[in-house]
Amino acid sequence: MCLGVPGKIIEINKENGIKMGKVDFDNIMIRVCLETTPEAKVGDYVIVHAGFAINTLNEQEALETLEMLKEIDKIQSEITG
């Protein structure tokens, strides 16, 4: 199963002519390619899969998604004990 995870863009730059960004995933900073989301700007949330931003979303959607992922992790932990 593939999973895209939301993160917040905190910095944007160009690397060899490619739009890249530093994205914050719960205080873990990852370099992400932003070429597929040209509208993305600092402060926006993006869904990231395999190092590429594949979609932008608003803060409410991002926070709801992150909360659901935490709930899934909690349930799985309870099941596997």
C-alpha cells in the first residue's frame, strides 16, 4: 500500500532549475520536489509520496489527515499489543 503524508512547506528553492522545498513532518524536515505542485508556496501543506509533492491541501485537511493517521497507528498498536 502506498501512502501520501501531509507536511508543511517551510522553505522553497531551486536546485539545478528544479523547484524544491524543505517540508516539516512533525519536526522532521525532508527535502521534497515541488515541481508537480507549481502553485505551492511557503506555509502551504502538501501531500508527499516518495519525495514528491503530489497535491496541495489546506491546513484543516492536513490536520484532519494527520489526526486520522495517529488514530490508525494507535489502533494498530492496540491490536498488535
